[in-house]
Amino acid sequence: MSDDHTHVQEFFTARAADWDRRFPDDGPVYAAAVAELGLREGGRVLDAGCGTGRALPPLRAAVGPSGTVLGADLTPAMLREAARAGRDRDGALLLTDVAALPLRPSALDAVFAAGLIAHLPDPADNLREIARVVRPGGVLALFHPVGRAALAARQGRALTPDDLRAEPNLRALLSRSGWRMTSYADEDTRFLALAVRAD
């Protein structure tokens, strides 16, 4: 396991048991972001870096009982909390790295990724791997329930021009990784960038 993976696992393992209690009011903003994916009944979707699985219920509601919902995370403790909360009833939980997804090419219609991009050790390669498992024309949602400025203030840091989620940086990164950004919203109450898988 790389040092990046070890750091991510240590960070989230220490916070897993209290994660949902720390952010009890995020449900509606997650549901609104999922709605923007435009999923249909019977769709196939992955929550990449699913954590405690807060997006799994709205993803299941969007694709219905005939759809496929997967939640993938690198941290066993987060997946245990997802199962403890009963979210494994909404989607299959996979202990895996998004850098090497155990899925065939073009297997999915969409990927939802909440807070993931800041934890990717190699964002361009990792987003290429996510593109591999999404069909051409499929959708990626990069989401955070807090906007960039509000998150920086919460963490006691300043926003800098090299911020990966700044619109020009993210647009270029997505383009290099097999995606075309179609919308970008950075508000106090949410961050949401949508991209379409290139042909």
C-alpha cells in the first residue's frame, strides 16, 4: 500500500465512527446533487469513495430496484459504518481503490464522487480509471457538501490559485482524463462539477 493510501486510511479510520454525527444535515444536499446526475430507472452507478454511504439511498431511489448501485471505498472502517447504518441495503459495498476498480470497461452509466478528488494520489490517472468504467456519454459528479471558500475557512487555510477544484484547473484536469466538464457550481452550501465521459 502506498503512503498516500495509508494516510487516507488513517485519516478516515480515526473519523469513521463519528462521521455521520459530525455532518447530520447533509442529506438534502446529497440528494439534490444526485438528482443532477439525471439517472434513470435501471441505471448503473458507482459512489466512488463512498465513505459511510450517505449518497447510496438517493442513488438507489434514482435507479430503482432494477438498477445497480455500488459503493467503493479504501477504508474498511467507513464501509463498516455504512453497513451499520443499513446503507448496504441500497448498494453493494466494495473495499477497493478507485485507482484500480474491479469493473469491466463501460460498465457504468455514472459515478458520484463526494469529497474524493482531494484524496486522490494521482488525480489525472485516477480520473482516467474512473472514465474507463463509465460508458461514453456517462456522467461524473464531483461533489462536496461545502463550497471551496467555506471549506477552506473551516480548515483554517486560504484558497490558492493552484486549488485543484478551481474551475480552470478542474476543467483542464478533467479534459486530460477523458471527461468534458458540462457544469460547475461553487457555492457556500455545495460544490458540484458535472462532466461527461468523452467518446
